[in-house]
Amino acid sequence: MTQLIVSDSYSVILGLGKTGLSVARYFGRRGHRCVVIDTRLNPPGLQELKAEQPDTLVFLGETDESLNDFILAASQVVISPGISRSLPLAQVAINNSIPLVGDVDLFLQEVQVPTIGITGSNGKTTVATLMGNIATRAGIKTSVAGNIGIPVLDTLDMDVELYVLELSSFQLESVRRPDLTVACVLNVTEDHMDRYTSLASYCMAKQRIYWGAKNVVYNLDDKLTVPPIIAGVQRSGFGFGQHHEQGDIKYLYDAVTKTLSRQGETLLDRAEIRMFGRHNVANALALMALCDAAEIDLKYCFAELEEFVGLPHRCQWVANHNQVTFINDSKATNVGASIAAVVGIKDDFNGVVIIAGGDSKGADFSVFGRVLAEQVAAVVLIGRDAEQIAAALPATVMVVKCASLDDAVEQAYQLSKSGGAVLLSPACASFDMFKGFEDRGEQFVRCVARLAA
């Protein structure tokens, strides 16, 4: 590949892959030079980049100080969300006041139509997907992008009237000021503690979504989601029970009447929502708030909630075998997600047996252990960090450790009662045993099928 003249204006892309390739294409469309740096010798997207932009300078493999000059001479550094800002090359940019941004930041500097941003430790994919479906029902040309699959920069030149962005904490770290039409934080629970120094630093990354937003939507039952009070910004909160925050539009669920309401006006019966689980009631309330903030008629929201049965691997019904229901919640890769699943479904079944375990990502399982002790009939553990979870469980809890998912499904079934549920909700990442959470969930479905055969 040809050498770059350092005096030329250019940007550095840290990390190739799907996101980095989309950034390179974005710069290519605008006639802007870039340099790509990736610590992998054969990163995803490399062949496409070589074919499309053969003159782009690419550095692969171990990095060293010889690359610092490329950082120091760059107009900006675009960091992929999977790369920590603690990387030495990223620190060179930070320490020398060179803008260190992400693809979402580049996108938000150019987008000209209303944009909804949704984040949270759990539920953001479900809510973003539903929000996109609702807007499409309303006849709005909508793009759902970000952490949900399509890199945002690949959507910039599409014919779009509304963007719905699922945003991770990693993406939000590198956004200077989102200025969203509507910004929503669904919940904040401990996650990615292998990357963040504390829950507070993780929470701060999530809260960046509120900066410059015209409307904010937050969880009244989760203090870590509460946005700052800013004049002229409409605040909408969703939650369970009674809340009395002043000035907020409140969307609440009443467990006695089993209804969802806005400012005391009943909008929907719980029975009309096809998704099950308390956490999905919260998601429904959040969607109502998002629709109102985006000026989308709630009739489209209600129609979607009455049809949508849930995304794969997210509290997904798998089968009922001899009066035992099997539920695939493989996407629950952190403690908060698993707790939400257990608490959300326990009232629907005659006891829950949970299958948990995997790569803990440095999580603290003390709260998880206490919740399981109160909410489940038994715990079946798999994976590398099974012992960590076992150590957090009181001695009164029935615990079974298994070497394989097949064995775990069989053991969980044997421990279940008629009318009960077997819930795969690992509270851990999957890469110790599987290719990803999708692979884990698909293998669970196959294990259940073998059991029921």
C-alpha cells in the first residue's frame, strides 16, 4: 500500500472490523484520507478495505511507539467501540488534545432528521427494535442502527425520516455531545467491569446520552438512570407503583389493576402485551414514553405490543415438555439481566430452575446470590466461573454443577415441578464454552429438543 504523506490531512481509525470499515467507507465517500491501525493480523473487513481502498495505509499486529507520529499528526482518531480508551495509542491522542471520537459521533455531527437514542444495561435491543417497528407502522421511514447491527455511518445517505439508535456504553464513551431528539436510559446495572474501574464510571458513560437531548426518558425505579434537570428539556419517567416526581410525565404500571397508565389515565391492560416478564412491562412503559416524546401516535405502539412475542435469546419461549416450560434468555450476559429475567417470570410459574454460568467479566455475584436464594427452586451451574456463583449462594440453595449444557438441561428438568420453568439466563458472557450468546442459546434449544424427543 502506498505511503501517506504525514503533512496531509487525515484521520486514524483504531480497529477495523465492521465499524472500522464503515468509517473508512465514510471517509472515502468524502475524499478524506485515513490510516487504519489494528492489533490483529487479519481483522474482519481487511479484504474489503484492500479491494475498495487499495491506497489506504494499514498497520496490523502489535503496536509500538513508532506509530505515535501518525496519531500526533492526525486531525482526529476514530476508535472502534470494542477498543478501550486506555489503549496506549488512544492515550497519546487524549494526552495531546487530539479528538478521540467514535463512529456514532461522526454520524451525529451530520444527521439532519430526528434521532432517538436508547441505552441501558438490559433491554435496549428489544426496545430499539420495537421502536423501529412502531415508527414504521406509523408510516415513518425509519432506520434502526448502532449497536443493533448496522453501523450508523452506513445509513447516513439513506432516505430516512427517523433514526432509532441502540447505543452501548462503549459507543457513548466516544460521543462528545449527542444532541438527540429523545434520549433514553432504560436501566443501569453492573456490567463490563473488566473494562470499567467502577459502577460509577460505567454509569457516567451511559449518562452521556442525555447531553443536549431535547427530551429524556428514564426509569423512575432506578436512581442511576435519573437525568440532570435542565430548563426546557421534557422529562418522562416510567416505573411501577406510585411516584410523585414534580414536572415529569409519568408512565406507571399498577400491579393491582394490571394496567399501564400515563398521568393516571389507563392506556393498556397487561394482558394485551404478548411478551412476558416484569422487565417487558417496563419496556412497554418506556416505549409509550418514547412515542409521546417523538410525537408518534400511541395506537401504533399498542398494535406492536399486542403482536410482538420477543427477540431470540431474550426470554424466548422454547418449549413445554411434561408441563415444564423452557425459556432461552442466553442474551443475559450480566447479573442485572438475569435478575430481571428471574424476577420478571417467577410469578408466572410454579418454581423456576435457572441455568447460569460462563465468563463472569469480573462481576460481583453477591446480589445475584441473594436474589436466587429468594426467587428460584434450584441453580444449575456451567462454565468457567461456576465456582464464583456457587460461592455467592447461601448453603440453603440447591446447586448442581454440570460440565455440559446437555447435562445442565437434563438436570434442570429433573429438578423442576409440574407448572415450573427451566430458565437459561447465564449472568455471564459465553466465550468460555460457546462462539457467542447466540450459539449458546441455539445449543440450548437443541438440548431441549433432544430432551423432549
